[in-house]
Amino acid sequence: MTPAEIVTVMLLVAGCFFFLAGTLGLLRFPDLFCRLHALTKADNLGLGLIALGMAVHIASPWAALKILFIWLFTLMASSTSCYLIAKFQRGRAPKPSEASAE
Amino acid sequence: METYQIYSLASAVLFVVGLAGIFAARHFFKKIIATKIMGGGVFLCFVSFAERDALAFADPVPHAMVITGIVVAVSAAAFALALSRRIQQLTGQESFPVDE
Amino acid sequence: MEAFFITVCLFLLLNICLGLVRVWRGPTVADRLLTTQLFGTTGMAVLIILAGYLGELTLLNVAITFNVLAILLVICLVQVWKSGAKGGEA
Amino acid sequence: MSVWIDSLLAVLAVFLAVRCLLAPTLPQCVFLFFAFGLALALAWARLGAVDVAIAEAAIAAGFLGVLLIDALRDFAAPRTHGETAQKPHFLTQVLLGAGLVVFLYVALEAVWNVPDGGGLTALAADNLPRSGVDHPVTAVLLNYRSYDTWLEVGVVLMALLALFATGGKELFRRPVVGAVDPLLRQVILFFTPVLFLVGAFLLYLGKTEPGGAFQAAVLWGAAGILLHLGGWPVFAAMPRWTRQVLLTAGFGFFLLLGFIFMSGGSALFEYPVAYAGVLILIVETLAALSIAAALTAIFAYFNGMKAASVENEIPDPS
């Protein structure tokens, strides 16, 4: 294995770990606000590490630029959507009569 | 098993699942989604055979037809959704009335 | 190396399958939407890996499309359900 | 080895479809359907259909998702009626099930033993130099089979007209609630030009690589929808004639071009080889603009439908 491949493998494995952590958090955490916290880890770090690893593997500047944009947009989208959803959910905090809807 | 065979088998199953959904689902919304699933089966069938006929590139004719089909299907779904919402607003019904 | 990429793809897909439980259980629309967001991100990761290992760099454009549209559903939910929704899931 | 990915994706797609239709509540059904769309998009990517993957990603994750979430708001209320609907007769169920099983067998048999036709790949490749573009799918869409594409632009327009018939055409002009949250405003203002640029990039890319008019149209339409959601109803705010020109430009110019060259002795939608590339780019741009306008209008109309029902039933102080 070349050094580049070793770097790719390590980054991808780390990315997978964060995705798994995000999914487990999504499943295990008690309410939406905790789950938001778990999810943004997967979005930001998981995708970021995998993107970085693949950018090393592909080793083409144009592709690396695209991957960088993908990651930057995801950072922006996931952090703002996290904020928006949290605010949305707080505004709709279930009244006692609605709490048993599910 | 070749790649295209896996997906073409899945496409047949999807089509029948969608068909069953159209019969079995009661709510308009679900019926519309069932037609979308049927459509997905048809598109998957097209694209998997395009992959079978690939030489330097996959057969472009089914691809073009599927792209056209996706846009047409979404237009039809939008119209159906609007109709069902209108029916719900006017009559309060969310599914077809049952014959007694 | 190829086997490694395929394993990672499979792992991410299984991750999606695991996340489906949350889509099913809800309990609020926001929970389901969040999980769908996670699927979108995972899908992007799978697409980037496939682009690398198949050498088909145009797959990156698919990932970009997913990427720029990811925020749309959230904004739609937040703006459309803002006031006076007829009830249902909180 | 990669056969595992394909099998997993295929099983996942079928499983999601089944779960989606069996879901007891509508939100479950809709969000499982989004996941189904994602599985399909990955399947297109595996099958080498990158154009289709982009179109599916844009439609399923963007346009249809927005429509479904908007419609879900009306339907998500707990059902107070129709719960008493009795199950169909036992015999009907058995007959239906048997029919579906037979049909499944026929369908599986058909796709398994499909005759080897060879496809049109070679023919498409041979004529590629004469089509004016380098990407075969774009060549099929805008040169070999322009009829389909032309009529498709028409179908989107027809869908919009049919939509107008369901509740009066003025619904799309209902005032929208603006984005009061400053962060939300900034996000919308940031992502609108990004969507526009990525759409233009895909449109330009369509000449040589996967991408093209429809994908660009959906992204531009998404930009319009985003602005609408943020309280800038771009489509409704335009003067009437601009809306009409925008909606019909793609359809009309396509046809006009066809007739101009027909009068010169060629077949309908046959372009002279020397100018084909430029003409295709112009036609694509106009078609994309028209479809984007139509998609924005469809969403604006949907949003208006919701406002109508809410006004009737829950008076909103704002």
C-alpha cells in the first residue's frame, strides 16, 4: 500500500465511525434536540472525513474542488437546518392534549 | 448474476408492489405514492436494460426516455395531489367512498 | 483497495437501514425529516466513494445536486408548517 | 464483490416500497418514500445512468419532496372519518392476491428472459458527430428524439393549466408569509444564487457530460421555490405578459425553430449540422427556463391551496 492509500483508508474508517455514531445517537437519544446534536456530527465530520479521504484518493484538482464545495455546502446546510429545526420544534412544543398524538 | 439482472428483477417486484398498493391503499395520498413506485419500477427496468446494451457508454435512448418520464410523472403526480387536496377541501373525503 | 471501498459503501448503506427505524418511529415530523437529511448525507458519501472507485467523476455532480437541495425540504417544513397546521404530529 | 452493493440496494428499494405502502400514518409513508427516492438515485448511479441520477436527485429530493411536505400539512390531521371503512370481501382479497402473484410471475419471467435486441447504442454512437453535442443522452434528448422533449415541455405546461382548473388560477397569487428569522433570510439569499449557478453549470455541462436542461430546470425551479418560501413570490410578482412569455418560451421556440428549418426542406426538428450545437444550447436554455417557471408556479399554487384551507378553518391573526 502506498502512503496515499493508507491515508485514505484511515480517513474513511474514521468517517464511517462518525456516521455510525450519528446513527446510533439518532436511535438512542431521547428527544429531538439531543438527536440534532448527534446528527450534525455525522453530517459535518463523517462526510468531511470521507470527502477528504476520497479527495486524496482521486488526486485531481478539479474533483478536489468539487468535493470541497460539497463539504462546505453540507456544513452550511446542516448547521443552519439544525438551528431551524430546533427553533421550529420549540415553537410547536406539544401542549398536554397533543402530547399523546403518537 | 449480472448487475442489470439484479435491478431488472427488482424493477418487476417494484412494479407489482406499486400495483398492489394502488388496489389496497385507501387514502388518495397513498394511491399517488403507489403510482410513483410503479413508475420507479418501470424506469428501473428501462435503465437496467440500457446497462445491458452498453458498449462504450450505456444505451442513451432509454436514459433519455427515463429523464423525460421522470418529469412527466412528477407533473402528473403534482396534478393528482392538487386534485386530492381540492377534494379534501370541498368534501372532507380523503379516500374514495365505499360502495355499500 | 477495491474490496475496502465496497465494504465502506456497504457499511454506509447498512447505516441507512439502521436509521430507517427512526423514520418509522418518528415521533414528530421533524425527527423524520432529520433522518432523511442523514440519508441524504450518507448518500452523498456513497456517491463520492463510488465516484472514486469507479473512476466516474461525473457522479460528483449528482452529489452536488443532492447537496444544494438538502436545505430546501427543511426550509419548506419550517415555513409551510409555521402556523395553523391542522394538527396531527407535533 | 460489488454485486453485494447492487443486491443490497435492490432489496432496500423493494423493502422501502413495501414499508412505505404499509405505513399506518401518512408522514411515515411520505418520509419512507423520500428514502426510496434516495435508494433509486443510488441505483441509477450504480447502473451508469448519471443523467437519470441527477434528475432523480433533483426531483425526488427537491421538487416532489416540497410538494409532498406542503400537501402533508393538510392531510396529517388525525382522521376523524373513514375509519369505519370495512375491509373488502374475503373472496375479492383472495382473487386480487392471486392475480397479483400471477402478474408478478409474468413480470419476473419477462425481465429475466428478455430477448437480446442489441439496443440502439451503436446507432447513437455513429450519429454523434452529426448531432452537435458530445454527450449521447443530450443528443438523444435534443436531436434524435426532439419530439419527446418538445412534448414533454408541453406536458409540464399542461399540468400547470390542469392545476389551475382545480381551484381557480388566482390561487398562486396569495400572499406568502415572509421569513422573519434573520438566519433563515440569509440562508435563502445564499442558496438561491448557488442553486442558480449549479443549474447553469449543469446546463452547460450537458453538451459533453451528464447534465442538461431538465436537471438545470429543476434546480432553477428550486431557486424560485426557495424565494417563494422566503416571502419573495417571484413568479406571482411578475407582470402578466412576462409570466406568459416565460412559460411558453421553451415550447414555442422549439416549435418555431422546427418550422423554420422545415420550410428549408428538412424534417421537423432537424437542425443543420453546422449550427446544431449552438441551436441546441439555446433551445435547452429556453426549455429550462420554461420548465423552471412552471415548477415555481406549481409550487406557488400548492402553497396557495393550503392558505385557502387554513383560512376557512383556522383564522390566522397574522
